[in-house]
Amino acid sequence: MFSSFLIGIGLLSAVNVISPTPQAQPPVVVAEHVMPLDDRYPVKSVSDVFKDNILLTLAYLRGTVKDGSKIDWTDVEKPFTYSFTLQPGQVFAFHQDVLPQYAGEVAVTTHAHFNSTDGFKSDGYLVGDGVCHLASLFNWVGKESGLETVAPTNHDFAVIPDVPKKFGAAIYFDPGSTAGNAQQNVYIKNTRSEPVTFVITYKNDVLTLDITQAQ
């Protein structure tokens, strides 16, 4: 009996005890807002131009469009989810011409210039109408996330549906007018000690923007 007891102990000691692997926690949503794209303007034909310009800007951001002469609008208008991450101290700027305090810190921009050469549409008044709506969504979510968010020029001269007026942001890009362009931009700087991720989802005519952080 004693020997069998020792054998039993030996068998037990040979068994590897496997600890359960900790499960990764889902990221925390720091801020989120949605923007329907079918109500950008009371006139449907104009609203559709706004929608297409918003989606084209996001196609440039995603890198699925790089040349305004080679745009597949069927692809631009498909549902998608896209994300990008800012490390601590990095900046998202809506376009490339930035204020001096953000020089050298910009990690992500849309890469778009919002003109006809880039393939942006006109509603009969402006080429690129609707882009300010997207910029205002970024401004709104950025400010509610607590990240450093700056939009030097307000869009209070016109209503942006579904976005509170105080978050309206004007966007402008004229080649060679760097200083003026920089005043009509949106800047979001990751002032946290951890990376933050922007998640953009387009589905069923609704655009959703989240800013998330790992737990």
C-alpha cells in the first residue's frame, strides 16, 4: 500500500498544471457619434453630392482611392469598417497643411484636397460640399473623448444636420495657401499615455466614428 501511495504521488507530480490564458479585454469606447448620410441637405440631389464627397474623403483616408481620375464610385460607396491608431503625442489632421504647433507630429491625414482634380463633386455651388460635415464629426468625437482637439474656424455660417452647432468645423484647401488652409483644418492630438484608435464604420447610409482605448 505504501509503495502504491508513492507511485500515485509520482504520477501526480508528472502532470503539468496548465493555467488558463487571460482573455484580452475589448477596447473601451472613449467617445462615439453617428451621422446619417441620407439627410445632409433637404434636396436629395444635393444631399447625395454631400454624401459622395464624404465617402470619397474616407476613401482617400483608407487608401482605396489615390488618384482622382481613377475612382470606382461603386467601391467608394460600399459598406466598410476602417481604423487607425495614434500613439501618444501623435496627431490626426484633416488635411496636410497644419498649424506650426503640430508640425512634425501629424501621423494621419485624409490625403485629400477636396477639389475636382481629386474627383470631388459639385452641387452647383461648391466643389467638395459635405466635407465640412465629416470634419465636424471628427471635431465632435475628438472633443468628447477628452483628447486635444482644435478646429480654428467654426462652421456656424451653415447648419450641419445631426451635429451640434458648437462642434461645426470649416475645412478649406487651396494649393499654395498654407497659412489659410491651416486655419481651416481639424486637429486631434493623442494626449493620453496609451494609444487610441479611431474606428470608422459605414453601413446602411449611417457613418459611425468611435475613439477607443485598450483596457
